[in-house]
Amino acid sequence: MRRQLLPALIMVLVFTVVTGGIYPLVVTGVSQVLFHDKANGSLVERDGQVVGSRLIGQPFTEPGYFHPRPSSAGDGYDGSQSLGSNLGPTNDKLLHGQQDDPSTPDVDESFEGIEQRVAAYRAENGLPAGTPVPVDAVTGSASGLDPHISVANARLQAPRVAAARGLPVERVQRLIDEHTDGRDLGFLGEPGVNVLELNLALDRL
Amino acid sequence: MSSASWLQFAVLIGLLLVTAPLLGRYMAKVYGDDGKVPGDRVFLPVERLIYRLCRVSPHTEQRWTVYAFAVLGFSLFSFLLLYAMQRMQQWLPLNPTDMPAVTDHIAFNAAVSFMTNTNWQSYSGELTMSHLTQMTGLTVQNFVSASVGMCVMAALIRGLARRRASTLGNFWVDLTRTVVRIMLPLSFLVAIVLVSQGVIQNFNGHTAVTTVEGATQLIPGGPAASQIAIKQLGTNGGGFFNMNSAHPFENSSPFNNLVENWAILIIPSALAFTFGRMVGDKRQGRAVFAIMAIIWAVMSLAAMGLEGNGNPQLDDIGATQAVTAEQSGGNMEGKEVRFGSAASGLWAASTTGTSNGSVNSMHDSFTPLGGMIPMLHMKLGEVSPGGTGVGLNGMLIMIILSVFIAGLMVGRTPEYLGKKIEAPEMKLVVLYILAMPLVVLGFTAASVLMDSAVASQNNPGAHGFSEILYAFTSGGNNNGSAFAGITASTWWYDTTIGLAMLIGRFFLIIPVLAIAGSLARKQPAPATVGTFPTHTPLFASLVLGVVAIVAGLTFFPALALGPIVEYLSL
Amino acid sequence: MTSMSVQQPRRIGGGLLDPKQLWRSTPDALRKLNPATLWRNPVMFIVEVGAAFTTVLAIVDPTVFGWLITVWLWLTVVFANLAEAVAEGRGKAQAETLRRAKQGTVARRLHGWTEGADPAAYGEESVPATELRQGDIVVVEAGETIPGDGDIVEGIASVDESAITGESAPVIRESGGDRSAVTGGTRVLSDRIVVRITRRPGESFIDRMIALVEGANRQKTPNEIALNILLAALTIIFLLAVVTLQPMAMYAKAYQAAAPDTAALNQDGVTGIVLVALLVCLIPTTIGALLSAIGIAGMDRLVQRNVLATSGRAVEAAGDVNTLLLDKTGTITLGNRQATEFLPIAGIPAAELADAAQLSSLADDTPEGRSIVVLAKNLYQLRAREEGVMPQASFVPFSAQTRMSGVDIAENGTTRRIRKGAASAVLRWVRDNGGRAADDVGSTVDGISSTGGTPLVVAEQLEGQPARALGVIHLKDVVKRGMRQRFDEMRRMGIRTVMITGDNPLTAKAIADEAGVDDFLAEAEPEHKLALIRREQEGGRLVAMTGDGTNDAPALAQADVGVAMNTGTTAAKEAGNMVDLDSDPTKLIQIVEIGKQLLITRGALTTFSIANDIAKYFAIIPAMFGDVYPRLDRLNVMRLESPTSAILSAVIFNALVIIALIPLALRGVRYRPGGAASLLTRNLWIYGLGGIIAPFIGIKILDLVVRFIPGISG
């Protein structure tokens, strides 16, 4: 029995070298050669300046840009703190929001519930009361870094964006079509509009 | 469900049906007693070198006790090294973000978690672990803890296949061959595919960028792809980033998602075929795979459908969850647009039917019944198709239990593959069956009594109860997925979930090895018409019934007070 | 003792349950409430502890509901004890009869007896049979009861063994050879025998039988132990589920603080009575209550068929048997060759051959000889002439030298000599007496031999004429009726039958084909038997065999199930693990069925018991939490009246189902020989699906009644 202890120790160390050292280094080497951009985060540049990653959503608040989904990552789209809301489907906080608790001045407990988000979305985009709002526009993603919004969501924002930029709505709608990532291979996943790329395209117009 | 969703489901099954038997055949050769294995020319010299370094004589066979001792010794050193590495990472290189030492209880929990192939994370990867810890600590355990499960499985299969034998193989040989011939080549391939889809693989720290609107955003870096490949293939599930496979840098596209989902399922599925080949009756392997696949399919379709139907309360407050050409619809809280409800539900079932536990959507925010599916799937014992090796082990234990009941009902001393199932085996079987409910129900009950533990909840009432129940279910079954709202990085949860993981791991592995040892010694009885066949639909249904009833009876009260009542009060 | 008629296959039954038996066994059942004995049954022990606990609670806080639950919990334990008591009670009744045979027997013990010694040369004393020791020599004379098991060392006697076998025809027992064993409690009818006692008192067959049927010191069989482990584990799981439910309930209650208190749930959590009720309903009480009754009843069924098993293990092994070794003679065939045909040579009328054959066999008392007489009578209406009616006939007995027998008849002044016997001997006799063997005799003889039969040639010589052969008698082994059908059945059960015979392979094959056995071992000697058994066992098969002779002993010991004939030697009986008092070798088939039935009954009731839990959850869980989470009432699919009536109905159902299943436990689940797959399907439907559905109906019906009890309707 005791004879098994030495191999146990050495084997842990050997595999640490093999799978923890050699393996990731080889993968990194091959990746950096074959897929250099992707291995380094699919970074997007504008005028030679890196402005983000096409895979990581970023906050947009100006009316002339398409807005991403609500995010729980840090203060919103914090790439170093991916996080979802983790609120349960029947939780009042998720559905109807929560006020700040004045007894704890250091912490901000306030939370915008789906009900409030719906109202804000309608107001922002000038939609009449009762207009159904696409669910992705008022729910947080899992990562808090979702780069996409649904096409339906983008369509409802298009008039606002067009108005802010003084563009014809049709032009903006066409741009949405151009920047919609369809289903991979036609059936995998769901179509979505990459917000960063769409907004960059808007700026390029 | 849309036709694209159905197609997605069908294609994944199709992929498995094509690839699993092939990989299964290859692995049967890797674990086989003799004969040449493809790749010997490349792998043999590497293995010989490892044997020499470790002073292992590859031709010495071990009894089950020695085999078990080797497993325990290896696990112990793994734990110690991982714990030490976390506690000392601030002094070690490859720490570009200057992470401090990991807190003691988190380090304990994480070390146990990765050593037991659970990969439960009470910490946030990008905020806690240095690249060195991720790479040489966590990634290594991703490889070896998964491989240990497969070694134990190989030993069990040998126990069933051998006659009047006292030994079950050599753990060191099995471990080396598993890592070198199965895990490393597959991981390398998958990692490169992932990088091609946008999963990062670099040694950068956070890159600060100025966003379009002028804010600063941190873009994380790190050797993610290499870890993610093995995290899925080894059914580990511990993410490189906090949000795991929902994070765009871990799971960038639907195609990428399919590859990872396949990677989660492929090895445990293939092992069913390996089993059939090694016991010399391919029909047995197919039957086991069918049982696994049926449970998985039912759970997948249920989760896909329930999430696709959405949360009725959102409709009431003005959000539309309808499935249209321009939106995927369904309950989108905690889901990524690129995956939608279908790919998220499919993943949720896959990750909990295996001992994977990685998530591409937030189970905590699932609809009540949608969220019950992953929890229930784990409670079934993670046998559909289960963790690498341990899934088949768990399934074989459920089969032995079914055989016992069925054997009685045909008037024979129960036997499986000719080996009689008697009191010593039953003792070991019930040890396993008892251990998991004990930790899951026991720790859950203890937690809801403690105000401090209840305070960790992110949601009130029944849903909060589900969070706690889910946490221990995940730990006790070595899954690692979470109703992630719960703040588990407390002393209490780190310790108890750590214990749950240890019990869940070793109360499966050790009894399984003991059963293997006991079965190996037996002389198999020949099959006659008086022996009921264990490869038929009838027997498969019986196993399904036993799996469902064992879990159902054990956990119905708890589930009734959690997801079921939450659903009923929608 | 050759009661060789083959019983038609009959289903193994166990007799009906007389309701009076329940009543008679009640005192026993109450005695079994003693925790010191009950703890051996962990499931029922838990129920008893629970019942005691609710009793305390009901005394402290008396409610109608509390008391009713308490009473029914106690009844659950009593019912379980009753099942065991009834099973034991039936055995005891049987044992009582046996014991009567044993009581008051006085033994005449001899001192200084040696073989062949004059009775005057040794002394004799009277001692109670219970004081006999192994090796004591006793004498038993006509009208006396044999005081203990032993071997006859001197003398021959007819013995009435009806006390243990129920067979009224006396049997002959004599010293030496394979029929020397006698059983204590049987009675000598004629003559005098000297017996060496081979067993200590308390270990004799009768004692063992009594112990078996009473279930005293019953050892749990391996399979029973394995099942008990499973039941214990289920009990622990449910204990865990129920115990952990309490904190969960308190959590729920604290969250829904406004919910009203109920009989099931208040601020302190679930009430103790309801928790215990839930626990008792969930743990496998049905099988826990009936398990030992099933075991006792199984042994009882065996004893009813006059089979004594030295261990329950052997009975279980019988259910697993893969290979059955059967002696040809006596088991498969009627034991003796019989004449089946007269084959005259050309020119001789068959009736003439038959007549000659009959005449020559009149004095032949062997079964073969008698069968010739009978066949002639049946085929040609030739009345058998009595030996004494033919004073002019002088019979020539068979001798090993001549290998033929015959008769010389003085008729009308001439003498007619008839001979029959082995072909070569008779044909030589024909040639010696001036005759010439007809050509077709040889071919007929060869034809019979090649089919495994035995040819006997008949020849005659009239005085002064040359002898001539008349023809050939075809003797063959006659396979008992119904054997083929039984072997087909065995095959369907997955059991391979192997016939053991001393015959040459040709003969053996012919009989094997006719009887329908799967294989045969020809020209078998005892060591061949042993080798065959070892070979089968090497391949993982379980072997059963019957045997009676001393030379069978090693094989009997080696076989997994060795059934010794009671007529056999003590050595054989010692070596085997069962003794068939009827000495009926086909009994093995029934033993196999009983073994299987025992396991099936256990499996079926376990499945039923576990399947029952589903309905009980649906009755109790909504009842417990319906007021905390009103929506949970949607799980009350049976629409039970109130929480209290739901819980009470579940508890009552749980208790009554035990009583309802006692007859099944005693009788055993019906076993039809057939493949495992069809058996499994059938039992899964009946006991699995039935187990799921039955309690839904039962609990609903009980609820319809119970709701009228004041204080229950809630």
C-alpha cells in the first residue's frame, strides 16, 4: 500500500507539467499562429484605437446608438466582472424592482425591475403604452456581457436612432439587417444583432 | 419549440450517435488487456517515460484495495498541491492582475471541488485566481480528476468481465493512458476549434479599452480555450470566467456552443460503448447508452420547452416572450441572445446529466419547473450520461439495483452479466445510494435552520430554498452547476459543500471499486432462458423506473417545497 | 417404495388461509411486540418505535386524530407480527403431529452387541429415546416405534413410515445395502431389527422438520439478507427524507408566517404524529412485515411436499439451478425394461410366439418376465396360466451361466422345451439341439439393439425334433408418461436436463431422445457423475441431482442441490442438502419451482411496497403543507377530504394492505414455468403498476369512510 504513495506524488507533479504547462503552451502557440485575432479577444478598432471586443457587449446610453440589454456585470458591461442577476422567476425584485433602503446609506439596494424597464423602454422609444416590449430588452443576460440584442428589439429602437442621427429609418433598418448574426449553419442558436458592430457602422455612415 | 430548436436537438443526438461508438471503440482498446492500440508509436514512448519517472512497473496488476489506495493517495496529493498553490499565488509568477492569496475556506472548497471533478466555484474566476493557478492548478485537475473517474470505471468493467480474478488493472497505467491517449489529444483538437470561434487563448491581463461612448472597459485575457476544452470533455465545468460558458469569451457563438455541448456529452456517452465492448457484449453497451440517452432527451426537451414557454408573469407586465422570426422569445432573464431558450435548455440538461456543471444560462432565473429540471437531473444520480467514468459507474450501480429487483421477480438469485449480486454487493450499492441523499438533504435541512446560511439567498421563500437545495445537490453529485444567486463563498457553505463533494465522490468511487473487486472474483454463470436479458427495452424501462423512483421518493418532499410550490403559485 | 407414477405438473400452492388461523395466532402476534425480538426486523422495529412515540404524544395532547393514528400504527406492527405468527402457526400444527410420534418413545438399548451374536450374549435396557447417543445400538421389534434415526445393522423388517411421509404402504428396510436407513418415529410392522443410532437426539429428521416448519432458529438465507440490506437502506433514506422535512417545513412556515396552524403543521414545524405517520407510510412496511412469513411459508411448502431441506440456502439455490442430473432408472423410465413387441420369424404366427413367450415367463417373477406375460395377454388375449395349474411343467430358472430361462412341459407324452434369453445363448441352444437359426432372427436382434432395446430370443424344441427359433421379444425401457412435457417445461425455465445411465451410449441415446432430455451420460460410473458436476460448475452452472446410494454421496455433496432419497443410505442423506421422504426423483422439479416462487414472492412484494409510496406522497404532502402553500392543494389529486382524513387514510391503507397480502405471502406468487423475460413483464405489470394504482384507489375509498369520523373531517 505505502508503495503507492511515491508514484502518487510524482504523478501529480508530472501531470502538472504535462497538462498544466506543456498543454496550454502548445495550445497558445498554435492559436496565436493560426487565429491570432480571435485568440486575443476579437478586438475591434476604430481609427487605430481599440474600442472593445466584438464578443463583449458595452454600454450605450446616447439616443443615437442602439442600446444593449440590461447588465448586472459590475456597473454594467464590466468585462472583469461577468454576472447575471440570478433573480428567480417569481421574485418581486426582478418583476417590480426594489427601492433603495435608506437605512443603509453605503449600499444602493435599488433595482430596476422588468416593469420599470418596460416603462422606460417605451418612453425612450416613444412607444404607446401597452406595446409589448421584446423580452430581451428588459431582461439581463447570463454573462452581463451579451453583445447581442434581438432583431425585434433593434427594430423598435431604429426610429429613435434614426431620429437622433437624422437618418431615414429605412437606412437604419437596412443596417440592422446587415449586422444581424443569423443562426449558425441555419439552425444553431438564435439570430441577434451585434450592438457594437451596428453602432460602429452607424458612426461610419 | 421552433423547428430550428428541434433540429438543434436532433443534430446533437445525431453527432453523438455517430461519434460515440467510434470513440467508444478506441477507448475499449486503450483500456483493453491486450492488442495494439492506434497511436502506440506516438504514445508508448511518452507513457514509458512517465512510468519511469514515477517508478511504476506497468505490468503489475493491483487488487481493488491497492487500486483504491492509489486513487486516494493521488487525490490527496492533488488536493494538497492545489490548496497550496491558491494560498501562495501572490508569490508565484503568471499573476498579471496581482491576485492576493485565496481565502482559506474558498481555497479548501476550490481544491476539493476540482479534485473531485465537481468544479463548483464559490469564487469568481477572473477576480480570484491567477493565471498560474488556473493553468497549473485548475486545468491540471480538470484533466486528472476526470481521468480518475474513468480509471475507476475501467476497473469496474474489468471486475464484470473477468472471471475468478483477484486484480483489476493498474491505476497508474490507467491514469497515464487516459490522460495521454484520450484527454490530451481530444482537448487539443477541441481547444483549437474553440479558438477558431473566438474563445481567447493568451497570457494577457485585463486590457483597458475606451469604449465608443468614451467609457473605460476592461477586456479580460487568459489561456481560456485550453482550459475550456478539458472542462467540457472531462465533464468538469469550472469556468475560466465567473459566468462560465455564458461568457462570450468562453462560448462565443452558437456553433461554438454546439461543439462544447457535444464535448460535454461525448466521453461519458462513448464509455457506454466502451463498456459493451469490454464485457464482450456490444448489446449491453447499447442498452446502457439508450437508458442514458432517454433520460437526457426527456430532460433536454423538458428544459427547452419550459424555458421556451417563458415566464407568464413577464407577459403580465408588458414584455413579450412570443417566438417570432425576429426574436427567439421565451424566458430570457439570465440567457444570452445568441443561444436563446432552446440552446440554453439543451445545455442545462446536458450539463446536469453529466457531472459537468458549466452553464451557458443562469439556472437560478429559469422558470420554476425549468429550473427544477437541472436539479432533478442531478438528483437522478448524474447517469445520463454522467461524468467521465463516474456516470457509467453510477449507472451500473443503478443497473445492479434494478437487476436485484428484477432477479427476484423471475425467481433467480439476481445476476448481472453472469455475476451474482449478493449481500456484499448490495451493502456497497446501498452505501452509494444512501450517501448522496444524506449530504443533500442533511446539509440543506441544516442550512435552512441557520439564519446566517439563509441570508446567503439571493431570492426569498421557495425559490431561495431551491437555491440552497440546488447547491447541495450540485455538490453531493459532484456537478458544480449552481442556482448561482446564492452567496456560497461563506465559511459554512464552503465547508459543507466541500464535505458534500468529498462524500459524493468517494462514496461512489470506493464502493464501486469494492464491488469490482468482489465481482471479479466470481465465476460468471452462463445465460439461459431463465436469466432475464439485460439488453432489452423491457430491462431498460425497468432501470429507468428504478432511477426515477429512487430519486423521486427521496426528493419529492424537498422538491415540493421548492420548485413545485413555486410553479403552482405562478 | 416405488410410487413411480409421475405427478402431472401442478402449480405449487400452499393451501388456503383459514381466517380462524388469524385469530388463533393473535396471542403470538402480541407476544412478538417485545422489542427485544422485534429489533431483528428493522423496518417493523422503526414502526414500533414510532407507534410508541405517537402514543406519548397522544397522551400529552389527546385528539381524535392523534389517537386514531396511534392505534393504526400499533395495528400495523401487530399485523406484521400476525403474518409471521400465522406462518409459524401452520408449521406448528404440522410439527405437533410429528412431535406426537416422537413423544414417549422408549428405546431398548443393547450392550455388548456384536454382529451375528446370539441375543442371549448381550444385555438390554430401556431408556427414553431422548437419551440415545450417536452409536448406540437399539433393537426394535414388530409394533414398536423406532427411537431415532439410524442404520439397520441386523435383520429385515417392514416399516410404516406414514408418520413422516404420509404414505401408508409399508416399506422394507434391511441391513446392508442402500435400504438400511430408518427414521426415528416410524413404526416397525413385522420382524425384528437392530439399529445403530446415527444422530444425536434433537438432530433427528423429525427434530429438523419440526424446527423447519416452526421457523425456530430460522437462519436468514443469503438472498434474504441481501434484500434486508436494501430494505434497511430504504428505511434510512425515508427516515432521512422525513427528518429533514422538519427544518424545511419550519422554513416554509416562517416564510408564510400568516398561514394558519393546522393539525399537521404549526410554528414548531410538522407535528410529531404526522411526521411518524409519513415515515411509516414511506418505509417498506409491506415487504418488511411479510418477509419472514414468506420465508417460513416457503419452507412449509417444501415440507408439505415431503422434502426436508437442511438449509434455506439450498432452497434458494434450487431456484437458480441450470443443470439437472437425473438417473434414468426410476426417474425417467419406469425402472425396468418391459416387453413391448413380439417379432416372430417368417412363418411363425405371432400368437404362437406370444404363447411360447408367456409360457416360458410364467415362473419369471422379474418385472421383465411379468411384462411379457401381460403383453401376451393384452395383445392376444392369452390368459396367464397359473404356475400351479400346470403340474406337468417344470421351470428352468435363469442362471448367469446359461443366460436363459424357460420351461419344459410334458404334454401328451412328449416334452416341449421352451427357452428364452439373450440372443447368442438361445441361438447356441438351438444349434446344440440340431436346429438352425433362421436368418431373420439375427437382423431382428440387431434392429432392436440398435434402437437401444433389449432383444430376447424365444426358441422351442419338441421332443425328437430339431430346435427352432420362434422369434424375438422386444424389451425396452419405458419412459414414464408426462416426462417429455416436464422436460420441455424445464427447458422453458432455462434448465438443462442430463440423464445419467449405466447403459451403453446407443441405448442411452434412444431413451434420451424418447424422454426429451437435453443430454445424457452413458455408461456412467459414480466418479463420472462427480466429474460431470464439477465440469458444469466450472462453467458457472448450478447443478441439482438426486441420488440414493452410498456411491452417490460424493456427487450429492458436490452438487449445489443434492436431493437424497429417504430410502437411500445414511451416507447419501448426509451428503445431500435435501431429503425427499417420498423418494420421488421427479420431486426435483417441484423443488426448483418452490425455490423460484420464494424469490419471486419476495421481489413482487418489494416492488409493490415501494410502488405504493407514490400514492402516499400524493396523499400526505399536500395535506401537510396545504395551509402554508394553499396552491400545493393541486397535488391533492385524489381530492381527499381534509389533511387529517388524508393522512389517516394513508396510514390505515398501509396497515390493511399487510393483512390483505398475508394469503399471498403464504401461498406464494403464482409461478408459471417460462422464460425470464415474460415472467418479469408479467410481474412488473401486476406488482409494479398494480402497486402504483392500488393505493390511489384504496386511500380514496378509505377517505370516503374516514371523513365521517367526528374530528377527522377537518
